[in-house]
Amino acid sequence: MRNTINSAVRAYLRFSKRWLFKTPNRALDDAYEAALRIKAIEDTHFGGGKISSDYGTYGTNVRSYFQSELQKYLNIAKIRLAEFKVSSSILGLSTQPITEIQVDEQPIDESRINIIDQPALILKKLRLIDEVLAHYGGDRSGANALVIMSDPSQVNGRQNSRSLTNRMTSQTNISNRSSAPASSEDMELLIDKTGVLPRSILRTVDRIKQDLDPNAEREVVENFRSSQNRTATSLRFVLLLVIIPLITQQIVKNFVVGPLVDRYRATNGAEVFLNVDIEEEALDELHRYEERLRFQSLVGNAPPIDEEQLTQKLKEKAEEIRQESLDTSNDAVKNIFSDIFSALAFALFLLNSRREVDVLKSFIDELVYGLSDSAKAFIIILLTDSFVGFHSPHGWEVLLEGVSRHFGIPESREFIFLFIATFPVILDTIFKYWIFRYLNRISPSAVATYRSMNE
């Protein structure tokens, strides 16, 4: 019985000793993992640059999430790096056997690296931690840890008895964790692993702290007022984006370009029919008028009409149609110039409203991110079916014909059919690429809902 207890105590002491002497490596691994998580966010969402609220068009909630994740990982990296420095100066590094590995000429940031010895791996991790901390004003504690590693006086007697450059003949490949998560679910799992307590408990504690904060009510009121001002500014800006071009187009058309075009075409004897389509419409209308007169005379709805009376009425109708065709041609010329001025007014208004544009982007981001997954999927299906769906060619045909009449351009059926055969296909490809490249990374659940609804 006593031997059993002694054996259990010795086993527990051996385990505690091994755990204690592995503290430097364990702390360095945690700091290195936190640095990798920061670098993964930089590479995935900020183009490899510093995590900043000035980058991209992320909403307020998304920027707040990134800043909280950054602060959390920075704290983990600094605390664990300090633990590594203190423990390695007292205990020394792990004395586990070191394996000799073949070296390949590959960049340091490869997902799979070949390592010669343990010091090389430690130096690599410390360099990465220093690089990440330097982006955010870190104290480069890793550089101090390098001094501790290179100073033999900081290593205890047991570690001096085993050289860190001891080599064996076996070969091993050590794989680093991937720097970019495959999905948001993987990110959440990795975040949960790095913390001592589950994130749900920490969120509950933070919520209780916010509820007990005496300034919480004031912050809520300020956030509500900020949201209210942002909404009002965004709606006013959208209305101005619509109203200003329309008002400019009407003013220029009726008071500037219109009189000039009417005077010029009247004095220079311009063509009545701007294109063949207007002429064909005029001839069809005159022909239908003649047929209507003859039909009413034959069925007795009108008194009999001879050729002279018919010719006189046709002349009057032709003059009326001529004036309508001339007005239609003049109106098409006016639309060209007035739309140009309208586009210039729209562009100038945008250039002079940069702050409003940023507010509108923030408002749209908050609005979109606030939608449920089913609502996001519904909007995507509505847009895709409207512009690239089965019935969309009819809508494109009507739209192109309206644009042609608006600018007085002859309708080309070949161009319309060619446009319908190519542009919706390109647009559909862009939609699919956006869903695969961006939406799948931002909201995978919305993509899954979209696929389920689309099936």
C-alpha cells in the first residue's frame, strides 16, 4: 500500500516537474499563436496592413469587433511573452531532445517549414511576435528574450549539461498553424482555445460591468443620438442624390438648352425626322388615320367623303404629325445636353460631399449587417432574378428601347439581342464571384440560406 502511494506521489512530482520546465515553451507558443491570429486578421480583412478603423468600408459594429479582437490578442501576446522571459531566465528552455532536420531554401512565412534545431524555431517565433507588436507600439519584449537565450549565465546547470544544438539522425517536419482561418466558425473555435475562460462567460461579465457603469446611460443616449443623426444624414443625402440631378435636368432642358435647340433647328431648316424610327411611326400614324376615315365612311358612322375632302384632311393630319415629329426630334436633342449637365451636377455633388458619402456607407453597412440571413438571401435572389434571371431579357429589351427613344437613337435589334446575350451573363458571373469571394467570408450562414432558398 505504501509503495503504491509512493509511486503515485513520485509520478505526480515527475509530471509537475515536466509541466514546470515546459512553461517557457508553453508561454512562447501562446504568444506566437496570438501574433498569428492578429496577422491572420490583417491579411484577411485589412490587406496585410495594420488593423485600423480607417481601412475599408466596415460598419461600426465590425470595426469595434476587430479592435476588441486586436486588443485581446495583444494583451495575450504581451503577457505570455513576459511569462516566457521570466520563466526562461529562471528555469531555462525545455530540454527535450532536438532532432536534426534538413533545411530547404524557402521563405520564413511558409505554412510548412524545415527546422534545424530548437533555437532556430524559438528565434523565428520571437521575430514574428516582435513584428506584430511593432505595428501597434509594442515594447519588443521578444528582443529582450533573445538576449536571455543568448546569455549562458541565464541558463541553469541542467540545461548547460545538454546543448541546445544537440542533433539526432531522425528527421521530422513541424507544421505551423495556418495564418488564415477557413471560416468564421474556425475563428471562433481558435478564439475559444486561446482564452482561459469561455467567451460567453467573458461577454456576460462585460455586460454586467456595462450595466453597473454609472456612465452607461449617457453612452447609450449618445450612441442613440449618433445613430439618429447618421440615419437622418443618410436619408437626406440619398434624396439629394435623386433630386439634384432631376432638377438640373429639367432646368437646363426647359430654360437653357431647349430655347437654343428650338431656335437653331427652326432657323436652319433641320430635318423633321431625326432617325428612321420616328419617320416610320409618323407614316404608320398617317396610314391608320386614312384607313379610319375610309372605314367610318363605309359603315355609315360618318358622311360619305370624296377624294378631295380626303386629301384635305390627310394634309391637315400630316402637318399635325410633322409638328409632333419635329417636337420629338427636338426633345431627343435636348435630352442629350440636359442629361450631360445632370451627370456633371451629380458628380460635383458627390465630390463635395465626401463626409456624407462616408456616413452613407456606414449606414448601409449597419443596415445590411443588421438583416437576418433569410432577408439577405431574399434580397440577393430578388436582385439576381431581376437582372440575370429567366425573365430578365424582356426587362433589358424594354429598358434599351426606352433609352434609344430618349436620346433619339435608332433602335437596332441586333445590338439589343447581342447586349442581352452577353451583359446579363457577365453580370451573373460578377454576382457569383462576389458571393464566393466576399459574402462567403463575411456571412457564411447567409450564403447557406441563399443556396437553400435558391434550390
